[in-house]
Amino acid sequence: MFKDVTLGQYYQGDSLIHRMDPRVKLVGTVVYMVSLFLFSNYYCYALSAIFLLVVIILTKIPIIYMLRGLKAVLFLMVFTVVCNLFFTPGEPIFKFWILKLTMEGIQSAIYLMIRLTLLIVSASIMTLTTTPNQLTDGIEKLFKPLAIIKLPVHEIAMMMSIALRFIPILMEETDKIMKAQTARGARFDSKNIIVKIKCMIPILVPLFVSAFRRASDLALAMEARCYHGGDGRTKMKPLKYAGRDIAAYIIMFGYLGIIIALGLLRVFGIY
Amino acid sequence: MPIVTDHLTLVYGEKTNLKTIALNDVSVKIDDGQFIGLIGHTGSGKTTFLQLISGLIKPKEGTVYLDGEDIFDRNFDTRVLRSKVGIVFQYPEHQLFEETVFKDVCFGPSNLGLEKKEVELRAYEALKMVGLDDNAFYQSPFDLSGGQKRRVAIAGVLAMKPKVMILDEPTAGLDPAGRKEILGLISKLQKEQNITIILVSHSMEDVAEYVERIIVINKGKIALDGTPKEVFGHSEELKSFGLALPQVTDAMIRLKNQGINVSTDVITINEAVQELSRVLR
């Protein structure tokens, strides 16, 4: 049942983007997201889309695979687009009951759709090309300076990596439990909502039991290996910037600069 | 209730870069009342095969016939399938969820749409069959020991009165006494109730001692199929699949290589004792 969800999954590969330092990818994704929300202007969007396309080609991951990630958030997208269509104030061109369709609404719905699509695809590029471990390593290193204000950076990163690590395990477990209960005659295809909720009990109870069991096993295993938090802990593979990472930073901020320039020119009415 | 699989094929992750053929063109017939051992290396496709014949996953190609009826046919009633084919997964105690042992065992039969009385009768019988004490019936299943939990889980499937019972490594993680108990129970069921048993095991000793037919799966295909003696006669092939022989068979082969004239088609300890006393006389 979870086969089709590609959002947040890692796609094995050996491309330039895969090998890049996770910090670059994290900062890059944030920069890209910011660039999407700076201006509402089709020229900027076109540039962003081209930029994203180039990155996708560099990852060597089939585009279809990435677009499948959109399916998971389809409902959210449709919902926000519809809301924007009908609830944006402006000149109504079509009125029905409390709903009114405005020119401004159509405009902002289109903007929103472009933004969301690019946003989700860019976020899934990051997770598709970065293993959860690399990702948390990157986050830990990026936020290291915040340790000065007593933020438990290492602990947060550790919790994140454990949580991410457990997602596939728990999914597999859910699948197994569902199959076991199906074999005992449980039916999950009922249309009746109350029956449906009742059907969840034979899945959720064993799932929670196993999650707690795994958590306590893991805690024990970590303690047995003398884990005591982040102080004085060293890394087996410390993150180090390579030439390509610096080049990527330059390209990234160059891109942001061009977007800002393009947007400002538009705002001042130069073109 | 013979089960016939017809060119079963299943592929995982077909459109991704992690494509694996889990099962490749498997055709086999399983007769009534047989005690079958299914062996194969980790990842050979055993579990996939079990899930297919119990109708939990759909094949890419081919199908499964239960009593001559196609179980993947749109008009086939899955309830009939569930009541006839029971499957006990690895670590079945992980599927327990009710407040009491008794209620948990009732879950299966009540899903079959039986009357309350019949459900409770079956649950009681099943719990008796697996040899659980009466005073454990109304305990929480989570308070029981590992071996007891497993027996409760097996009772949960038994209470559905299946004609075919599939067990995926039912003795994994149990101590020797617990293993013997579970295997003895399964063997008793097969003999007394004439239930077809399909047992997956990594212990060649267990397989050699209990089953009457062994099916070896390797890389998604049936590699060997025959009586234990026939299958364990192919020692070189088994080794190439990453499987071992029963220890006594291995010992006999080594004795023979040392020039002692023993027969090597010995698979259980009792047979080994007889054979050795014959040679040493």
C-alpha cells in the first residue's frame, strides 16, 4: 500500500548530485524554495523550472519517478488551488451561491500550482539523492553553531535519524501485520466508516507494541555501546567540502541573484 | 483440498531500479494430508510462495487452484479461502492484539461469520489443542512467555479449522524444548486431523524428522522436489544453493570418505544409530 509513495525515499544512484555534500543540498533546497516565493512572475518561474530540470537531468533519476512524489500531495494541491480559485477577493466573473470566481483568483491559483509543483519536486530531489544518514549529518553540521545557545543539535539530529531509519521498518511491519490479520479473515475493504475504524485496532495495537519493543531494544543496544550523547563524539566520515560543492554554492547563489535581478527589473517596470 | 500452482510468477519493484524476480514460473501440486517441508536460502522466494498460495498477494502471471477453483478469480469468495487455508507467519506472536487470550483466538473464526457459540467452541478447542492451561485463557496475551504467545497465535489460526496450514518458521527463536513441542503439535495435527501442512524451516534436522516431502526453492524456482531421502541425496546441489544437509547425513558422508562402509542415505538420528550399529557389529 505504500509502494507508490516516493516522497522522502532514497533512490540509489551515483550521479554528481548524489555525491554532493548534504549541506549543499540542504542549503540549495532552502535557497530554491525562497527563490520561488520571492516574486510572482512568469519569467522567474520559467527560469526556476529550467534550473530544476537541469538538476533533475544531473541526478539521472527518471522524471516520472519524481513526479510520482506529487501524487502523495495531490489532495493538498487540489484543495489549495480550489480555495484560491474561489476565495480570492477581486472582480467576480462568475458567481454561484457563496462561491465567486475572480480573475485574481485564477491568477493566484496558477501561481500557487507552479510554486507547489516546483517546491515538492525540489524537496523530493533532495531526499531522493541523499540517504537519511547523510541528511541528518548535514543538518547536524549546519546547525552546529546553534549549540552556543544551548540547542541540543546532536540529540535532535540523532532523533531525526532514528525516526527516519524507522519509517521503512514500521511500514514493513504494518504490511506484515496487515497480511497476518487478513489471513485471519480481517477485511479492510469495508465502506462503512465505523467498521473501517474497528478494523484498525488489530493493526494498530500490534504495531504500537512492536514500536515500543524496538525502541527499548535500540535504547539498550545504544547504551551497551556506551552512547552518552554528542559530547566528544567524532565521525567516521566527517563531512568535507570538495571542489564541486563550492562550485555548486556559486551556481546556487548566482541563480538566486539572477532571480532577484529579474524580479526587481519587473517590479520597477523595466520590461 | 489439493493446491495446484500454475506457472506462478511474481516480480517486485518492476518499474524501479530494484527489480527482483521473487518467483519464476512455479508449477507444483500439493496433495491432501501431505506434510511438506519448504526449504531454501534467505531471499529464495519461500515467503512469497506462501503468501501467494494463501491469496495474500496477487501473482504477475499464473494462478493458484484450490480444489480446482482459481483463487484469484473475481468471483472467488475470499472467505472460503481464509477458512480453508491458514497461514502462521514468522513470529506470529507479533499479531496478537486483544485484551485476553481467548478473545484473540476468537478473532479468526468470528471473521468467518460464524455464530458466537460456534466461535467460542472453536477457540476453546484450538487452545486445548495447543496445550494451553485453562487459567491462561483470560490473561492478557502480552503477559505470556514467548513460547506460550506463539502457541496462542497458532491457536488463532487453528480455530479457523483450515484444511491446509502453512507455517513460516514456526520454531524461530524458541528453545529446543519449545521447538519440539511446536513441531510435535504440528505433526499431531497432520496425523489426527489430516490437515495438509506446509512447513518452512531452516533446520534440516527438523525437516528430515517430520516431513514426508521436501520442496527446495532456489532463486524463485523449484530446484528439487521429492522425499527427504531423495532430496538429501543431492548434497552437492544443496550446498550450491547455500543449504546444508542434516548433521547425521553429513557425518555419514565423512565416514564413507574415510573408508568406512556406511550407507549415506541416513537422515535422522535414529537411522544413524541403526546404521552405525549394523556396521560396527
